[in-house]
Amino acid sequence: MPIEDRDEAYLVTHALARDTLSRLRDVETEQVNFRKGLVKLGRICGYEIIDGRMETEYVEIETPLEETMGECVKGLDDVVIINVLRAATPFVEGLLKAFPRARQGVISASRDESAGREEDGSFPITIDYVKLPEIREEDTVIVADPMLATGSTMCAVLEHVVENSPEPDHLIVLAAVSAPDGLLRVNESFPEVDLLTVSIDDYLDDDGYIVPGLGDAGDRAFRTN
Ligand code: URA
């Protein structure tokens, strides 16, 4: 079962996704392998989205020998991938291997950790930069962020996407690792969203890090720690 239904989200259960995530969790995995792991995980998740969420259609094709029927994935030209900077950059690189013709958007949203968490556990979020392609009704929009922690960033990003576009056919949030609080927040605020994740981890620590998690994914990928 490649995408398994859980109450809070759908789990991408492909064995290679779980294997890759385990390597990413390992504190010994250094920058290059960490980044490659995120690329690989993005590619696997992309293939799983195609397999579990997109339709196929039968088409007539002509091989060098005869006419026959083939099967093609519908809607591959109507995919928008939104990169939530910055940890999503290698994750999106992998997704693009599955959706090479996707239109891409970028949103830079930062959480103000120095301000501390609000009463509801969220962090204040500032959206610094937004560049989205036109989003059309027929699109499958994938908002990618490897870490869905408090959900504050994701909700700010989704608000922006929903306010500035017609309701797309299919709005997917894709995370590698999610915290239960974050899934709850996104589910409550955006019930129409299709939440996919490779793992639902145990809890958030006081600094808003997912536990067991994989640490600061941006710092590990960009070697900024
Ligand atoms: N962002 C990360 O990179 N890691 C976490 O655990 C939470 C948010």
C-alpha cells in the first residue's frame, strides 16, 4: 500500500521512502548525503503522488511494429510545485524528477523563534518573498516542505496560495516528517488539503523541533549550523 490512510494524514509507505528517511534522521549523515537524501525522498514521493493521486488514460500509440493501446498519466502538465524556502529546495529538486514540466512557485516564510511560541503553540510567521505562477482550477498544486512542525509556516503559505488563486483541483501538502500538532493545525484550518507525509513523529520540543525528527533540515542541507 503506497499511500496509507491515517486519521491525521496519508502516509507515503514505500519501503525506499522509509529507508531514505531513516538515513536522513541519522546524525552521522553529513551535508552531501543529507541533501541527496532529500532529493531522493522528493523523487519517491513524487512517484507515489502520481501512482496514488493521479488518473491515467488509455491512448492509441504506434510502436515500430504495430498500433496498440498505451496508458498515460493525465494532468502532468497541470502541476504546480511550491517550494517553501529553504529546506524544501532539495526536496523539490527530487519532485521535479517526477514532474519535470511542473510550474514552480517560491515562498520564503520564516518563523520568529526569538518571539517565542504563541499560546496555541504556533510561532509568528513573516512571509518575506513570494513568486507564484498563475494557478488554474485544473491544477494539482503541491506545497512542499520537508518539515511540518507547528504548522504555522504551512498555514501562512496556504493562506497566501488560497487567497491568490482559484481553488485548484487538488491541493496537496507534502512533508517528509510531520508533528501531530502541525497536522492538526493544517487540517483544522484547511480541511480541503490532502496531507501527505512519510512519517508522523512523536511531538514538538519547546523550541518547535520535531522529535525524533531529523534536526534543522535547512541547516543540515545548507551547512549553516
Ligand atoms: N524545521 C526543521 O528543520 N526541523 C524541525 O524539527 C522543525 C522545523
